[in-house]
Amino acid sequence: MTQTRGPRTTTPVLERAVLDAFRHRHDPLRRVDLMARTGLSRPVVTALLDNLVAQGLVAPVPDAAPSGRGRPSPAFRLTRAATCAALVRLHRGPTALTLVTAEGPTPRRTLDLPWAGRWDEWADAVAALLARAEDDHGLRARYAVVATPFPVNTAGDGPAFPEPPSTPGAHGPESPFARTLRAWRRENPREHLVRVLGRPVRLVNDANLAALGEARYGAAAGSASSLHLSVREGLGAGIVINGRLHQGALGTAGELAHVPVVENGPYCRCGRRGCLATQTPGPGLEAAFTRLYERPLASADADGILRAPDSAAARLLTDLGRLVARPLAGVVTMLNPEVLVIDPALHAGHRPFVDGLSTHLAPAAARAPRIVPGDLPDAHAYGALALGDREPAAPYPATAGGSAGG
């Protein structure tokens, strides 16, 4: 086999370059296309394709149309295995696991063991659940993404917020959620997850993950900059610039709920006072609707209300839009994104929400962004897929198969 230049350890990097050349294109590619997109020579591309075919990540396309005169040039496309990711969602209820390929996510599987407990025991249970899902679907996830309901540091391995200050009477009794964050700060859950899952793992804030999914595959695809606003499960924003997540220096970029909007307001669990989170009728719209209608509401009930909001629900959503616009206006003015994507889980409820949002948002920027509802029914899943697409923090792992270097 033709040797590539450089040490054998460069082979995974070159393989990734070839795999990345297929991204966003479902059409088959020939060697000449891959050479043009990667800048690699024909012998190197040929050797890498041989390796990727042997690993089951790339497959030749039968009966490809001729590229010119003479014998048809062979073409190749990615297999499902090449794009498979495991998405683990941390909810306040059961943990959910999904396999994601270019064809979309598989049905969710849930884990009764809460993540808000012993995270090492939880991680072992996730590994067993993942193994069963892979066996059932005949896939192997090449990396795992953990969608978290808290901001994650830029290393992608734990909560970004520091310990809240100890203010007597400010926070009340410590919640199970707060105790979990404290435990996840003391240890490094990602290291244990990498060991038990046997593949690269990255923790990503769920609002950021949804933003990346919509930016790469959904309503903001093709835009140079976008901002995604999560509303249904809790307020959060994700920022994508030139196809990459912008997480800030510490990983807290987009934490809209923790922008102070009231001077000397109530204490927030982040340690500040008067944050947006202390002023909204949440957390999440299920809790807001429960208080509005003065009766317990399940997720399905909230979904029905959002699909056909009555006047009371519409007023609540309009007021929420006005409230969110206060901290968001400054962000939009500073970043001037092309597109502002609104949580598609609002369904028809996005109209009164955007009415309230637009009233206060438009004057804040010389060129207001285009405001659109999200396109994807599961933006988190497509965000996990996008992380393996181009994000360097979720690299393709080196394989035990053949090498282009020998």
C-alpha cells in the first residue's frame, strides 16, 4: 500500500479529513472530489479510502455514472456507522439515550436510575443501555455526547458555574439538583464515562447543542451567525458563529437566564441577585402553566396548550417574550446575528412569544435578525451529530484497523 508522509499516528487525522469532506453532502464523491476538498494526493486518498472501507465507515457506490470519457471512476459514500453518535440527555427525570446517524435519531431509551445521584453507578448503567441499543440497531457510536441542563466548562467535562456563595437564607435548603452539581464538580465524570463507554465523550449544555443542530441542519443552516433561544424546558441561548459554537472563555456564553434584570432582586442559585431566572414563571412552561391554570399539568397537557394556546396562555407567552427581550436585546445588539431561532417546541405558542419579543427587541439593533421557529423536531440529536462533523473537541477515535502508513 502506498505510504503517507509523516508518522503512522497522523493516519486518524488524515482519515478525519477524508470523512469531513463528505459532510453536508449525501451525494457520492469520487477520488478526484476528495483530492480537491482535502488537498491530499491521489495515492494518499486511495490508501485512506481503502482503510475507511475496511473499517465500514465508507462504502463504494455501485454503478456510479461516468465522470468523463473511458471507464467510470469509482465513487464512495459514508455509511451509517460513519456518522453514528450516542446522545445521552440529562433531564430532571429519567436519563434518555438516543443513537444518531445522518438518517436521524433512533427512538429514545430511558434509564430509571437518576443521574442526580451516584454518577459513577449511573455511568455504568448508561454503558449497559448503550450496548443494548447498539446491538439492537446494528450500529456502533463513534463518540458520545452528554446534553446537560447546566453550563459546561470549555474543556467539556463538568459544570461551568463555581460553587454558589454561602449566603444565609438566600438559597433555602439545598436541592438534589444542587447536590448533584456539587458532586460533579468534585470529580470528573467525563473521565469515568470515557472509560466505561470506551469512546470519546463530551459534555455539552443542551441549549448549545440545540443551537448547533439548527445552525448546521435546520432553520439557521447557511447563515454565518445565529442565536438559538430555548424556552420550553427552561430559558437558555446558544450562539453559533461560522458553524462553530461560541461558548465563551469559561463555557457560560448564552446563559441568558442568569443575566441580572432586577436590581437587588431575589437571590438566584447561581449566586447573583435579580437574574432573569428569578423573574420568569418557570422553570419550564409546564410549571408556568400549572400555576396559571392552578392544577397539575403533565408534559402532554402543556404540549396541547402550546399547539392551540387560549387567551390566558397567549398572554403568558407574550409577557414572557417581553421579559426575555430585556437581556436579549443587548446580546443581539452586540452580536448582530443573522438569524434568531425560536424553540420549535413552542409550536403555535411561538407566535405570541415572538410578538412580545419583537416589540422590545427590534429597536435595539440597527439591523434586527430574522426571527424564525426552529425546523428540527430533535435539534439536540442533530447537534450531537454536528459535533462529530467538524467540532475538534469530539475527534474521531483511532481504530485498531489497518493504517495508511504501512
